[in-house]
Amino acid sequence: MFGLFRDDYDDDGFRTCSVTGMRIHETVEDHAQLFGLTAVVALVWGGVFAFTVPMTRWELIGLLDHTNYYQHLTLHAWNLLIFWMVFMEIAILYVGGPMVLGRRLPLPRFAKAGWGLMVAGAVAINYTVWTLSGVNEAPLLTAYVPLPTAEGFYAGVIVFLLGATIAALPFFVAIWKEKRANPGRSLPMVAFAAFVTGIIAVEAIVGGLAAFGYALAWRTEWIANGDPALYRVLYWTIGHGSQQINLVAMITVWYFLTHVLGGARVVSEKVSRTAFILYLFFINMGAAHHLLSDPAVTTGWRVWNTSYAFYGATFASLVHAFAIPAGLEAGRRARGEGGGLLGWLTSAPWKNPAFSATILSIVLFGFLGGTTGVIMGQMQLNMTWHNTLATVGHFHGTVVVGTTLAFMGLVYFLLQTSFGRELAFPRLASAQPYFYGGSMGVVVLMMMYVGLLYGVPRRTVQVVREIPGTDFSLSAAQPLFAIFGVLALLAILGGLSFVIVALGTLLKRKPLSGGAAAATLLPGGDPMPDGGTPPPTDDPDGDAAGSPAEGADDPPAEPGPAPIDDESLHAQDMRGTLAICLAFMAVFVITYVANWYLLSRLWSIGA
Ligand code: HEM
Ligand SMILES: [Cu+2]
């Protein structure tokens, strides 16, 4: 990063990656690293509140009282869900766009300016939330009008969003230049998926500017009466839209890492690309599922948006849920790493934390986050989930054991390839994804159980001991809360282990030996899941990589095994994947039915 971590670029600013063989330009690498490291800083800071928040909800400890709790909860949400994720996503756009395409980063000044604005916005949000006074209250993630909060908070959000837009521009320009230079060639799938992520991000940001602009106008009294219903509709275009960015970015990472680390291949590009396009059209309408219990929007509007339109996106997710394991199975079997029903899976590189983080992310996201999202996004069932801790359980199933875990895997990968370092504390690194994913998986389940079985609400400090002012008691939920609390502590240690490995790796500065690394990091031999990087091209602007031959100090990648061709790929049978998908389907159906059963039990009230 700006000469800090490596300086092996040739006169044109390119280097040949000793692991992937990709031609990488200094500008892309510098900025991707800058955004990635900033993301990790946000993870560390937000992680502090991942300790204080659950230790308050576990009322046996009861760490904070209600005056501080909402500040901590707000900072937990913004630093983790927004700053950790969005900084990572800009890095992913740079990796998925210009880096994969072998181009330099266009408009590097925009990248820096965008970063500066994003940091300024993030600091403003942290500062204003930390120093609230007067009528202002902690806005939580949603900052619902008419809850008053500091004006500087809304301004900070707007600055952050503008910064993210500016930071994304170089990515779009790189795609535009690529298409202009090679009009007839389709983008590699990773770049295509990154492009879809980018478009969804633009939609979300426009909604965000509208929502927070509206809130600021109301708070500064330009508009006399803020309309809560209007704000909620505007807010959820970004509130949910940003989760779609997380989702699509994560799936892009899944395709990429299962391929580079496990030798997966995309079995049908048409099918996988179509699934990304379905997201583009349908995913944002799913945002209406946050308004399922709102009286202000019509039933017809809710039903349309959360069923017909939304299931277009659900279908896309199910396609990826099949395509990714199928690609892993076919790719590994084609290279003779299969055997039996699940041999392709058991023989995978489970000790490599970048790989295990990816697979755990796929499994935990699917079983915990995905199924429950579809269930609670269903109009009737939503009533039993709405505003309970079960909702929080659902989205920790998506953004924590799903996205955060996948992004941790990507960081492990980039620390080795881009930063060129050997991972520090290799045993801790190998164990970390299991430790973090496993404990957090149980935390997620406990949050769902206390929410669904006892109706424990979200965003409250005290409910189990007593609900102040009532005789109502939720003390029956105490045992589950004990499991929740202990496992949350373990999950925090798991998160800390990630930080220790990442920082240790950067500080230790032990270079990775290219040849050995190529064998473990790129068993498939080619860096792109759809078969090889695009060949270098004649580019009118001259900012694409030339031939990797001369001038590169770095020896070219050790030739891995030759990429497998489509014919041998399609000859593989995928019964392991089919078995896994059927098991998934069974769990899905059972959970769905169980949720209807729980709902039907409520019906007896008054009967
Ligand atoms: C060790 C890891 C973590 C633990 C134990 C944890 C625990 C919790 C708990 C117990 C709550 C619910 C508080 C309540 O409603 O009263 C919460 C809220 C939340 N968490 Fe986490 N969390 C962790 C990591 C994360 C990460 C990595 C993200 C984002 C990527 C995240 C995003 C959120 C969000 C968005 C909320 C909701 C805030 C609101 O209601 O406005 N958490 N967390
Ligand atoms: Cu949503």
C-alpha cells in the first residue's frame, strides 16, 4: 500500500502475482488495500460493542443501563454493518473490476477523495452518537423519524454515502473502458458479479440520500412535519438495499474463493449469470419485508412486493446455493479429488482458513440466515418474528456468520497474495473460522429461540428479570440466555483471534514463498472460476496490462495443473451436491412448518 507493503512493480506499475499469475497494477492494489485495512479497523472498533451489547442483553451480567445501551447498540450497528462492510465492498469492487481485468485503477484521485469522505462521515457518525445531548437520542441503525438525533449524524451519513459513490466511480470507469476496448467480449464472471453489485449499490445509495436528506430537512425544520411512513419506505431502500450489496458481494466472494482455493469451476455460466440478473431486477423490492407490519402501506402493496417480486430474488439465491457446491464437486471430481458421495468435500483444504471461512459462510448463511429470511419475509409468519430478538438472530445469520465470515476469508486470502505475507499464528488461523462461526451460529440460534418461543423483544435492556411497570415475566427464557451469553463471549474471542492473526501477519512481515503458496492457494491452476483471465489487449488508453513477459521481477506463477475443460467438467456427476441440497430442502420445509405451527398456537387466544 503506497510502497508500505511491496515495491515489486515494473516500470509500467504492473506486477505479476506469484500465486495467481494475474497482472496487477499498483494503483489498484494500493487502493484495495487501503479500503480493506480501513474496513478491518471498523471491525475492531465495532467489535468492542459486540462485547458490551450482548453482555447487557444477558441480564445476569447486565453491563450497561438504558442510558448508555442505545449508544453502544448504535455504534455496534453502524461500525459493523455499515463501515466494516462498505469499506470491504469498495475493496471488492476494485479487486473484482480493474484487478481481475488487469487494468490500472482509473481516477485514483476519486478513490482517495471517496475514501476521505467515507472516513469523515464515519468519524462524524461515531462522534455525534458518542456525544449525544439534549433532546437527541441514539438513532440506532434506523434513525426513524420522528426520533430526534443530532443533525451532525444525518450529515455524517450523507457525507459517507457521497464518499462511497465517489469511491465506486473508478470501478465503473474501469468497466466502461474495458467494454470500449473489447466490445465483443463478455466480462469475466467475477467482474460481471461485481458490476451487478455496483448497480444495486447505486440504487441503494440514491434511496439513502433521499431518506437521510429528508430526515435532515425535517430535523433542521425545513420541513415542518416529518412523515414516519414516508421515511420508513425511503429508509428501507437503503436499509435493505445495503444488505443486498452485502449479499451479492458475498456470493461473488464465494464463487471466487471456492474456485481459487478449492478448485471449483462454474458449471453453467448462463445459469449463474442469470441468477445475478434476477437479483438486479427483483432484490430491491424485497425491501418491503421490513414494512410487513406497517399500517401505512396497503396490504396489496405488501403482498406484491414480498411475494411475487421477492421470490424472484429467492429463486436466484437457490440457484447459487446449488451452483456453488455443484461447481466445487464437479471441479474437484474432474481433477480426481472426488470419490464416494462426499469425498470431494472431505478431501478439501479444511485447514486453510480462507477456504474453511468460505464454506462455513455458505453453510451457515444458507441454513441459518437464508431459510429464516424467507420465512419471516412471509406476511403471516412475520407477525411472530417482528421486533423480537429472533429478527436479530436472522440477520446475524446473514451478515455475521455469512458475510463477515466470507469477508474474513477474503482478508486471509489477500493477506497472503496481495500483501505477500505468510499468515501469522497458523494454528490459530486454521481454527478461527470454526471457532467464530461455530459459536456465533449457536448465538444466532439462541436469539431466534428466545424471540420466537418467548417473544423476547429486540432493542431493550431489561425484560427477563422484570419488565419495568408490569407483572409480566419472561424469566422462562433465562436458560437460553445463559447459553447465548457464554457463546457470545466465545464468539467475541473468535473475532479477536481474527484480528490477532491479521495484525500479526502485517507486523511479522514474513514474505510468502510464491511457489509453495501457488500450490495451496491455487490448486485449480487458473485464477478465474469461468476459466482463465482475459488475454491482455490492445487498449486505446493504454491502461491495461501488456504481456507479462518482460520487466517483471517476480517469477511467473509456478504452472499449476492445467485448467480442466468444459467437457470433462460436465461429465462429472453431482450427487453429493444433490444430497446436500435435499437435506437443505428438508430443513427448510421443517422450519417453515414449525413456524406455521407456532403461529397457529397463537390463534387459540380468545377461542
Ligand atoms: C461477536 C459477534 C456479535 C455479537 C455477539 C452480536 C450481538 C448482538 C446483539 C445481542 C444484538 C441485539 C441487541 C438488541 O436488539 O437489543 C445485536 C444487534 C445488531 N448487530 Fe450484532 N453482534 C455481533 C456481531 C455483529 C456484526 C459482525 C454485525 C454486522 C456485520 C452486527 C450487526 C448488528 C446490527 C445491525 C444490530 C441491530 C442494531 C439495531 O437494532 O439498530 N453484529 N448484535
Ligand atoms: Cu431486508
